[in-house]
Amino acid sequence: MTDQVLTFIENAIGRIRLNRPRAIHALTPDMCEAINAALLAWRNDDAVLAVMIDHLPAADGDPKLSRGFCAGGDIALIANSAKADCVEAERFFHLEYQMNHLLFVYDKPIVAFIDGIVMGGGVGLSLPARYRVATERTTFAMPETGIGLFPDVGGGWFLSRLPGRVGAWLATTGARIDGADCTTIGIATHYMPSDTLDAVKARIIADPASIAAILDSAAQTPPPSKLADNRADIDRLFASDRAEDIVAALTADGSAWADTQRATLATKSPQTIKVALRQLVEGAAKPDFAANMTMEYGLACAIIRRPDFVEGVRAVIFDKDNAPRWTPATLEQVDDAIIDAIFAPLPADRQWKPLPGVE
């Protein structure tokens, strides 16, 4: 189907290896289709005991091309579609969310090695896995509010279930955290040095029935978490589900950390800061992951038709002037009617659905 992702079986391990290094393995529709096809084929195959997801290093060994697990989705494709009829963008979201859901409900154990950059679509590819291995090179983020999008691919489910107000902080600021942070808050289940991963993968392939024991024996105690040092401030200053209250709390606090967060929020799309906060509230209340993905697909279809997404991608991805002109320009101008319209359910014939036969 595509050489951008390799899918094959190796001694009872279904291998999914991302292979698009020049784009930090950002997901395309073809990649999502290939992953879905492989997972469906292995689902009832007794020869496959477990699934392993990782990325191939660059063939020429260039460290600049070996920077990450997955930097997200194909934002250029989505933005170009959004400027036209949105058809390809909606197809991509539908496929990607079906992949997220299939991974989430998969009966066989999945281990994802989130070594290097893991953002956006890479988060949706790895967080549903039973085992998630971080390293000293892991950089995790959901930076979507910076391009007028929202933390999708299951963000409403996963971020709302992180400790305290960490999810709200990550969703609104797009903050980057490292492997130690990921382990501390449960995004990662195991932490180990990146130079041990090849040996660990080889052990798993040699003994697929012992994944948990192999990972436990290879895991090391991560360095101290910087996020842990800021947890009290995160929980206190991001306590509200109302964006204006968060900004007011940061302003009143006046510490260097609070000032940095306030300055960061000022660069993000006011509309999608508010969308993200409500998304986490609603995601926390959803009865299952499929219901969350139905909500997020509706959000995606609405967001790409509003000005901020195309403008955010222009400023950050295409022109790289990092000076987006948001519409509306301030939090106060983003009224409840705008957010209610974005969250309005799609008509029944346009709603997201899981892959056939996948519950």
C-alpha cells in the first residue's frame, strides 16, 4: 500500500514501523489505511500474539532525520483541503480516528516506543497502546492550539484523565514535556535509555509472551521530573475550565513561571483554547472512547471551516512568520455561541463511525 509505513509479522509480533523520516513520520491517509489493514488482519490471526509500533531510523543515519517517533498528521494536506472543499481533510480525520479507536479497543497487547518527538497524531498512535516506552529523547506535546486546531486524536479522553490539571495545561499551552515527565504522569508506562531499545525489541521478538516482564526488567528510574516541580502551580493556576479565569489567575500570580504561561497562551488561538477546555470537560464525561471520537470528528469538521486553522497553518507551517492573525482576536470576543456552534453534533449521515465490526 505504501512504503511510508512497514507492516509485517516477526516471530508472532505484528510490526508497525513508521518510515517517513523527512517528515518526522507524520501520518498520511495512506499510512493510516495501511495500519488499519494490518491491525484488522492480525486481530484474529493466532500467529500474532502482540503488536509493536516504532519508527525506522533514517537510512543514511543522518541524526536530523532520526529525531522522532511521529510529529503528527499531514497538516499541509489538511490545510490545503480546508482552503478548498474540506473533503480530503474530513477523509483523513475519519481514517485517523478509526485507527485511534481500533488501537484503543485492540484485544492483543500493543507496545509503542515513543522515542524522540511524539506530537499530535503520534500521540493518538501511541497512547492507546497498553505499553508505552519513553526515553531521554522523548518530547511529547499536543501543540494544536498554536495552529488553530485542537488536541484531537483522543485528546479529550486521554488529557482529561491525566492527574490534576496537567491535561488542561498541556491542551491549552501546547507545552513540551520530556520522557521523565511522561513517566511521572502516566503517559509512559516504562522509561529506558534510547541505546537499549534495540536489545529490548529483540528480546520481545524472541519471547512475545513475556512483553510485560521484559519491559519491567529493562525499565530504569527516570531523572527527576521538571513537570512534577510545577504540579502545584499547574493545578492551582489552571484550575478553571474558563480560559479568562486561567489568564486572570496567571496574571495575579505574577511569578516567572506564571508569566511564561500567560505569554504562551497569548500566542495561541483564543477560539481553540476555549474549544480545548470544553473538549476536556466533555471528554471526561464520555461513556467510551468511540463517543469521544464522535465528538472530536464533529469538532474537526467545524474547526477546519473557521478562519483560525488555515491562518495558523499559514503562519507556523507555510510562511513561518509565526504571526497568526486570529479571528476572533481575543478570548473575550470568543463568545459561547461560537463554541456552541463548533460543538453542535453533525447530522447523522456525516457522523464519525468506527471501522466495520470494531466495537
